[in-house]
Amino acid sequence: MFILSFTMFGAYMFTEVISPLKPILERTYGWSPTDFGAVTSAYGLFNVFFFMLVVVGYLLDKLGIRFSTLASAGIMIVGAVMKWMAFKGFFSPVGEIDFFGIFQLKEQVFFATLGYAVFGVGAEYAGIVATKAIVKWFEGHEVALALGVQVAIARLGSAVPLAFGALIATKTSVPFWILITILLLIAGLAAFFYYNLMDRKLDRQTNSARPSTREEEFRLSDVMFIITNGGFWLIAVLCLLFYSAVFPFLKYGPDLMVNKFGVSEAWAGLLPSLVPFGTIILTPLFGNLYDRKGRGASMMILGSSLLIVVHTIFLLPFITNVIVAFFNMILLGIAFSLVPSALWPSVAKIIPQKQLGSAYALIFWIQNIGLWGIPLLLGIVLDQTNPGIAAARKAGEQVTYNYTLTWLIFLGLTVAAFFMALLLKVNDRKKGYGLEVPNISVQD
């Protein structure tokens, strides 16, 4: 569990490596909010439009966990190096690439986008692998607690760049800061090699290296079972809405702290970093609660309702006190712990083990629609509602963005997530998935 978590720590760290740097990138490279939105949204680009998550989920179920650990880590490293090259100066920060006369991107922005899109395939692949591997090792025991610990350690990787990334990039440089995170990804690849030795030993002990009968083998037709399962779609759409209201916040939250709450650029990500820091304790705690007491659907409803409160507070223009922002971040951390600690273990109650890799892959694919579309939409809306601000900031003027209209997008997502969680609980009562039932077997 800790080996898997370490690699995901590196993946999450690279995911948020430029999140607190928006003001720095605007001033240093002349980026606009749309440029920033294009790069930060690229994480889900290939996953969504080329169905890469469906592909890697199928590869995981067919070729196994051990192959998938190394493949996912390798893809992450390739994409991360491409993104580093864009910031290092291998590509022009002012030259533009024209896409058939439809739209243009700065050359640097294009290659940073391309690298992050490749990285996103590997990171989501690794996330699916880690989730299925932990279910394999902990099924029938404290699976939610184990998944919670894994997520908590991984999200520590989000907290570090949010809290200290802007300071490090200011003291050194943006490319140097990105390079640090790439070295962690390489260490994660080495950790996956060691994990494979342990996984092979487990298979020998349990005689589960291969399915014992032909009927147990995964078939492509099993995907039909997944996509015709009503419970699957409810939990997948809830995942899409909830994560779209949280992960893009980590991209734009630091800039909100600068523009609305008056936090300095060097420490812009410190308050948003409280969100993943808080999940380090709370996600395992809530996971253990689900294991022993159940109430998974109720936990998802509560977490979604808390998120409505959080984004309402950020939306209201007259709330500018940094102390209020601090306590709001703590509330967001609670919500961000409640829903995932119940959501991911619940998938294993709805979908059989042999189809679990593909089910997680499909959910991650649906989630990536939001991870691609929402950051891009936020950047465009921010640009359109604040004309000339990016140029003024590049010129060194002290200007601020108005985030009020932009935040309506987050609020709409949270309200929709709340109603989806309610529908999931109603469906659980009808179908008897056991989402409100403890995960630990009676004999344990």
C-alpha cells in the first residue's frame, strides 16, 4: 500500500506543480488565463477524446497489475519531461502554432499542453492500477481504510506544491521546480519494480496469478454489463460533478487567494494546500468509519452538501476576510475526504472483481471530462469577464481579477453533485448494493 502510495504521491505532486504559479507565469511568460486554462485542462485531453482510460483499463484487466505499474509510470515520465522542456526554453514562448485557422496557441503553451496530456494518461492509468491493487490485497478486510490511506498520501503530493511551489519557483525558476517533481516520478518507477516482486509473491501464496476457470476471465463483452448498470452511472456522474468542483479549484484557488483575499503571490497556494493536507488525516478516518459502520451513500450526500456551502462562501463578493477563507478551506477538506472515502470502495460493491479495472477506468474517463473541460472553461470565462487584466499584470501593474461569475460554475457543479448523491442512495435501497452496509466481513 505504501509503495503504491509513494508513486501516486509523485504523480499528484507533478499534477499540481504549476497550480500556484498563475501570476508568475503571466508575468514571466506573458500567459493569459486562457493559456493557463489550456495547459491545466490538458490533463484529461487524451483520456477524454482518445478514450485512453478505456484502453488502459482494458489493458489492466487483460495484462495485469504488474505490467500496468511499469507502463503507467513510464508514460508519466515521458509526458513530464515534455512539459519540462516547454518551460526550459526548448520551444518559443512567443511563437504561435495555428490549428487549421480555427485557433492558435503559443508554441510554449502547445508543448506544455501536449506533455501534460501525455502525463495525464499515465497518471490516471497509475491511479486505476493502484486502486485495483489495493482492492486485491484488502478485499474482505479494511479496504476503505487502505484506499483512504493511499489517497491521503497521494494528496500530500498535491499539498506540497500548493503550499511551497510558488516560493520555490520564485527563489529558483519554474523549470527547476518542475524538474524536482520529475525526479520523484523516476523514484516512483523504481518503487513499482519492487512492488511487482511483492505482488508476484502474493500470487504464489494465494495461487491467484491467473483465473482458475475460463468463465472467470475478463471478456470485452463484460463492458456491456458495466455500462448497463444504473448504479455505475450514478456513482460515475457523481464522481464527475464532485471532482470537477474540487480539482479545478486547486488550479484557480491560489489565484483567488491573491485577487480576492490579498494573499501574497509567494504564499498563494498555502491556504488551498490545507485541503489535501486535511485529507491526510480525514480520508483514512472516514474510510475506517465506512469499513466498520457503513453509511457510504450518506457520507457522499453529506460531503456534497458541505461543498455547496464552501463554494457559496467563495462566490459571495463581500466575503474577503482571509480568516473566513482559512476556515472555508478546512470545510472543503472535510468534504473532499467524505465523498472519495466512500465513493471508491462503493464501486467494488456494484461491479464484480473481474470487471473492476474497466469499471474504474470508465469512471476515471468520465471524471476526466470534467478535469479537461472545467479548467479550460474557467480560464476562458475569467479572460472574458476581466478584459485587459492579463496584459496589465504582464506590464507589472497591480491589478486584480474578479472571480464572481467564474465561481458560479463551481456552485452549479456542487448542487448537481448533491442531487446525484441523493439519487444514488435511493437506487441503493432499490437494488440492495449494500452501500450503507460495513465493508468488513462478518467473520472478521
